[in-house]
Amino acid sequence: MAYADVNDVRLYYEVHGEGYPVVLIGGLGSQAQSWATQVPIYSKHFKVVVFDNRGSGLSDKPGPGYTTADLADDTAGLMDALGI
């Protein structure tokens, strides 16, 4: 299991395949697992990153009060942590 510390939150993520990076972003409450059908197909041609947003799955679950802007910042922070 891989984790990245981003914006004071520990995010769970997975990387599959090689090539140009593609980050698949789930909606509120969705998990990396929700991309299970797409990942094997996309990872044949791309480096695919899937992750659990804060508050879902294996990522930290901070108290209420975060926004979609926070989730966007988390995504950008994860990309920075992975060198994307």
C-alpha cells in the first residue's frame, strides 16, 4: 500500500502502468477501487494513478468542513509528491 502526506492528510494511492501520466479522480466518497474496470485497460498505454480522496477509503478521514477546493488541492499535492 502506498501513501502520500499531502496538506496534512495521508492519501492512499496506486500507480499502474508506464507512460504519460493519467490521474483518475473519483467523486465525493468514491474510492480508488471504483476504477477497477478502467485501470487494466488504461494502464496498457499510460501511467495511471488512482487514489482515495480525503474522507474515503484508506485515506485519512478528517472531521467535517473540507471543500471541493480542498480535494482539488489534495490532487495537485499528490501529483507534486509523485513528480507528475
